[in-house]
Amino acid sequence: MSVSDQGATVWLTGLPSAGKTTIAYALAERLRAEGHRVEVLDGDEIREFLSAGLGFSREDRHTNVQRIGFVAELLASNGVKALVPVIAPFADSREAVAKRHAAAGTPYLEVHVATPVEVCSERDVKGLYAKQAAGEISGLTGVDDPYEAPEAPDLRIESHHRTVHQSAAELYALLDQRGLV
């Protein structure tokens, strides 16, 4: 099997508007240009199509993360680089996904896009922080709902100190170091 056929899951966790999806798509573009098979499992799209009907309770969030983890492992075990920009706010949910990958012998990397909540609030890509501040929504991860940052991720990206290109390059370097590109 050539390196371009080697699948892996790269889970990008972090607060809303941290830059997870932007970094994932930038990395996907580079990987595809090199001939890798890549899928980005965007958390918002998964919620709409695979996890429709789930809310944002702890149990529903766990179920959503496990569904995404199952799909990611399935793709990765079939030679796809699955890039997963999904908040996954609870450490035990992420750990269960990592264990699923380990049991299957599928490479799994956890990347913490460690952007401070103040920066995320300024970016506010989807207007969630403004809605929360206005009292229109509650349960916003990192504001009035918990976010358990990874204690020992494979990589921590401080996206507020780097360009998107630099962040994607840092992640690519990790994949290279692990023999996945």
C-alpha cells in the first residue's frame, strides 16, 4: 500500500469559530493535489443529514460524535484521509472514538484548534456568540456549556497566531512525521 492509499482520521476539536473547518479544507486541498483520497466530515453537515433529530444535550452530543467517529473510521480503514472538524466538547466522547480506531488498527490523530473564546467570539462565523449574548440561544460550547480541551492532543494549533496556510502546513507536517503522507 502506498502512502497515498493509507487512510487516517484527523479530528480537529475546538470551540465554535476556532478555525477547525477552514483548516480542514485547506489541508484537504493540499492532500488532494498530491493524490490522496480525502473527505471532510463537517460537523454542521453531519448534524443536518446523519444526526438530524439530535439536540445538544450531553447524551445527544455523545451520540453525534460516535456516529461521526464510526463514519470516519470506516472511511479511514478504506484508505481515505478523513478530516473531522467537529467540536466534540467532551473528552470521554473523543476517547471512545480514539479507542474505536485503535481497536481497528486505524491511524487517528487528535488536533486541538486552541483559539481563545474571545477570538472565536470576534470571528463569530455563524453568529452564535451574538445570539447567545442576546439571549436567543443557550448551550453554546465554551460559553454557557462546557468544553473539555484535550490534555495531550497530537497537535495543538493556536490559529489566532497563525494564518490558515500556516495552520494547515503544521498539520501536514504532523501527518508527514507519522508517515501518513
